[in-house]
Amino acid sequence: MESKPKMSRDKLEQLIINTIRTLSMDAVQKANSGHPGTPMALAPVAFTIWDKFMKFNPGNPEWPNRDRFVLSNGHASMLLYSLLHLTGYDLSLNDIKTFRQLHSKCAGHPEYGLTPGVETTTGPLGQGVATSVGMAIAEKWLASYFNRPGHEILNYNIYAIDGDGCMMEGISGEAASLAGHLGLNNLIWFYDNNHITIEGHTALAFSEDVAARFMGYNWHVQRVGDANDLEMLAEAIERAFKENEQPSLIIVDSHIGYGSPNKQDTSAAHGEPLGDEEIRKTKINYGWDPDKKFYVPDEVKGYRETVIRKGAVSEDEWNKKFSAYERVYPDLAKQFRQLQQGEMPGEWEKSLPVFPANPKGPATRSANSKILNSIVHVYPFLLGGAADVGSSTKTYIDGANSFEKGIYDGRNFHFGIRENAMAAAANGMALSKLRPYTATYFVFSDYMRAPLRLACLMQIPVIFIFTHDSIGLGEDGPTHQPVEHLASLRAIPNLDVIRPADANELSVLWKHIMNLKDHPVALILTRQDVPTFDRSVYAPADGALRGAYILADSKPAPDVILIGTGSEVQLCLDAYEILKKQGIKARVVSMPSWLLYEMQTPDYKEEVLPSSVKARVSVEMGSTFGWCRYAGSGDRSGMIGISTFGESAPIGDLLPEFGFTVDHVVSKANDVLKLNDKKVKKPSKK
């Protein structure tokens, strides 16, 4: 029997590209949901990147020196899933057949941690490319920290594909501006210029010169006139590699739904299945058997095995380099291993300061500065910055350089007035194993909600620091005074919202923060000074590690429980002393973290907030939304908060205006006691 002649490389490449296209069409059709047109258009672009340029090992998706690939237009997820399957990742054909189904590895949009080879969760458009900037920042920083002459263990690149939607979203502009300013030449974006969105042609809403915009951002810009021209694509990428001063944008003109006789270049190819008959016709155009579904030719299966072997060899060669590095730089190698595992150095907690009792005390933003600087000296991978307000949030690392173009070992980051891109970049840095923090005023968390939510979805330990936490910031007025923000952030699953009462609670809670591996933190801090409690009188600050703890108590059991967070805990303590004089047994519970408290055992939660004590008062300078689970009886009777916007005035005028006084807390406690007394004594109906 004659052996089958070997297929030429050109024909094999086209076969692989069409396999990506047909798998994408078939998966969307089977799911009766999805976006087939972009995978059909961009299959040649993605294949060229992965085949000719990217270094990766499908056998170990976490190999530290792999190149990163981000599909920012994540609705085109079947492009990535098809690639991952055909390049040997643990994503089977059966997984692809369950695209968009319950518990499938192939979700509607790529999800980090769910699918091997997916580097970040790309949900809202623009978030992916912004996250890729953080990945590029991380590579620059890590290479500066670890690489040594003759021992370069980190030198990877970041590739990101984005579409018209990403370009329209403002975050892409923020992120591109930052990347160009920093000269991140390890970053290449591919703009899928297909002129189609859901509503139709982009001319309906988008007519700017993208190339000129990015040149203004200090990017190296090229154009490839045909997404199917593999040679031109490869040449453009090679030229991008030669650019030493700027990130690169490659504008690729493509045809959405490429090959579809009736839907190419129309919005009908964007967000819905093509239909069985249209798929048959399109497969015929590709020279494909129209009756075969989810078909992977033998030659493509052979290519998959070749890629698997190539990836293993690449990592094996790197491992040998790392072993040589480890022999010369054992301490750095140890740090590198600890970083990959998310481990903290031994006894690092001893660096945390203990603050003396002080009735005036520092603002928690000021205490945080001291704590932050104590940690960074024992843990070099904690780094970050602010959205132009570092001097006000007090988040500078003392004595450290700034991260700037060509000075990539700096630990102080200047993100500019770009809160959205700042948070997304921090996500990219965390996905690269660093421990980044961001900082801005609490009210501007509104600009960060999408990347903050994605950090929760990805379960990555980004530290989001927010200062100026309430009406306590005073004269800046209601535009800058957060009201609904605590409730809003607490509503996000997996986000640990921490609002410490004093400097020592905050210091203790940094133990929790730095040991986190599986969720982010929103640290909410005051602008105004708050007392540092005398812990010889009140309970030790370690109780904060359980989310809520009894700070002051009456024996044998309290009549009323006062629950506070942040600066309002002092109001509770002062009210507690007055209530004692009135013969009322009170308890003060400091509750810096709802999430931590809910993670405690039922016995502990019952000990702190016993179900037998119905008279409870919550005190917090924000919306009372959500407090009904801890205070009152399903109503607002036991809640002191704010249900309107603030005012522009000095803090001394604002607090009494909105009822944040000791007298009001005492009065509310008495009202709740009377209300509950009536409820207890009310005769039952017969």
C-alpha cells in the first residue's frame, strides 16, 4: 500500500485555519448561541501568532516564561477554544461540543481558572486589552528584579486581540495612553478592523482615525490589509519585535463571517448562529466536507502532537537555564519559587507596627502608610500606586523609585487619572503573580467597578485601597462623599470589603490581606483622624481577623448591641459608656469585614451577635442597605446611616447634621430597646 503523500506546509496551515473556523461555526450552531463571525475572520491572525511567534507549553499552562495571549473581544471565545484544543491544551473536542452549556470548560466568554490556557477573564469590552497592559508592566518589573547578566530567566511578550467594541470603550484609550507613556515594547495589540458591530456598520457611531490616535499615544502602528495574508501578518509581528521604545498596534482589516456566502461582512454574522444551511455553504467554500461536524483532520491532529512536544522542549530548556541561575543566585531563585506559589517570607508579620493608644490618633489612611511601608521592606513583590492622588491616599513606598519608561524596577506606580485602567492593569499584574495595590478616593470606585468585579470573578488577590471614605471628608461635598459605595461593593461576590476602626485593627487585618490567595480586598480608609483604642481597656485588635468581634461588653448578657465600622466605632464606644451610666447593659461590636465574619463558625457568630438579643443598632456613615441582616428586625429601626447625598461643609458641622453623634446613638439604642420591649410584651392573638 502506498503511503499518503505528506501535505505541504502551506496547505497544512490553511487546513488548521479552516479547522478553527469550522469548529467555531459548529460549536455556536450546536449551542444555538454565540458569535461565529469573528473566529471565522481572525483564525489566520490567531494561528500566525500561536504558530510562528508564541512560546508556550500546553502541558503546563502556568510555565512562568510563557508568552501571554489575551482575547479582549471575548465574545469570539470559540476562536480561543479552538486554538487551545488544536495546540494541545487540556480542552477536548467534547468540551467544545458543550460550548456555553452548564459547567462546560467553554463558557460564553473566556474565564481564567476555568479553561486551561485562558490568561484572564475578558468580560466587558476593553477590559482584556487593559489587563494586558498590566501583564506587560509585570514582565518588565519581574525581568528587572530577577534577570542577571548571562542569566535571563524572564523575557516573554504579551499579545492581545481586540475589536471595534474594545476600541470604542474608554478604558482602551486609558490603557493605551499608559502603555505608550511607559514604552512597553513587550506588548502587541491586534485590532480587528472589520467595521461591524451588533447594530450594523461601525460608521453608525465610529469614524475616528484609530492609527492616528495610537500614534498620538506613542505606539508603533502598522496596518495589514488582509487578515488572510499570513506572510504580511508575520512580517508585521517581526517588525513589532524590532521596536525597542514603543508598544505596537497592528491594524488588521478582516471580513467578519469570512467565507459565508450570505452573511460575510454583515452584523448577522456577529452575534447569532449562521444556520445549518449557511454553514454547509460556507464549508463548501472552504473545501470542507459539509456533512462533517466538529471535524479535525488527521493532519491537524498530527500538528497538535507536534505542538505538544515543542512546548515540552521549550520549557525543558528553560528549566535548565533556571537550574543554572539557581546555582549562581540561590536566594533569588528561592524568592522566585515563593512568588510563583504566592508564599510570604517567614515571620514577615513581625514587621507590622503596633500603635500606642491615642485619643486623637491617626487617620486610617495615615496608619496604612506606616503599615504598608513596614511590609514592603520584607516583601519586595508588594507594589502599586494611585490614580494621581498618591500624596493624598498616602500610598507611596518610601525610598523606592517610580516605575517609569526605562526604569522598570520602580515600586511606586503613577497610573495617572485613569482609575478604570489602573484597576485593570492591577489585575494583569496579579495574574502575573505580583501583589499589586491601587489607590484612589472611595467615590471613584465607580470608575473601577468592572475590573474590580473581574478580580472577584477571577479570585485574584488585588488590594484596592480607597480613602476619603465618607461624609467625613468634609468640604469637597456630595460629589466626593461616598454614600452608597459600601453597600455597592459588599454586594459583589467574593470581595472582602474591610473598613477598620483604628490603626491597630488595620495593622492586624494586613495579616489577613497579605496571606490571601483567592480573592481581592477593598480597604476603606478615613481621611479624618480617628482614636487609637486603649487595648488594656478594650478587647485586643486580633479580634478583627474574624470580621467582627466584641470590643466592649456588659455582663452577664447585653440588653442592646451597638455595631459599628470604621470611624463610627468610636461613637459606639462613647454611647456604650453613657448607656452603662443609665443602667443599660450594652455591647459594642466592631465589624470591619462582613465577609470575614460570615466565614466564621455558627457558634462564634452566635457568641458575637446572639439571636436572643434583638435590640441592635448599626452605625455607619453610608447607606443602611444590607444592615438588616445584623441590626433591627428586618426594618430600619435599628440603623443609623445616610439615605441622601451629603453636603459641602466642615466635618464638625456635617456629623451632627446627619445624626452621627453620641447622643443620637444613645437615643437610637433606647428607642430600639423600647420597641423590642413592646414586641416582647405584646400579647399573642388567639
